[in-house]
Amino acid sequence: MTVISLRLADSMLIALEKQARALHVSRTEYVRKALEAMLGNASQAARNQRMAMVSNKVRRESMRVNAEFDRIENDPEV
């Protein structure tokens, strides 16, 4: 496991220590869990963005196909 160092505002450190004590975890564990949560949220947001993009592509293609079916149904020459 790698060790990192970071600088925090005094007020943030106080809040971090308070929350860690309330959860009965060390500051290190609290920060680790916070980073894991943020990384998970970022991954989920990226997945959601990709799903929305793909969904829009599928929607556009479905609309095109539906329009083609409508044209065929309403055109006796096709």
C-alpha cells in the first residue's frame, strides 16, 4: 500500500476527525472510504453518461426505422 500526504484546511481536518470518531473509524479509514465513494460515484457517472449516449443513438435509429415503416404502410406503391 502506498502512503500519500495531503494538506487540509484546519476546519476540514476538525470536521473529518469529528465524523471519523462518530463512525468509530480512524482518520485514515475515513479518508480511504471517502475516496472509494468518490471514485465509485465518478465511475457510475461515467457509466450513466455512456448509457445515455448509447440510448440516444438507439432512440434516433428507432425513430428512423419507425418513420420508414410509416412511409411504407402509407404508400401503396412500396
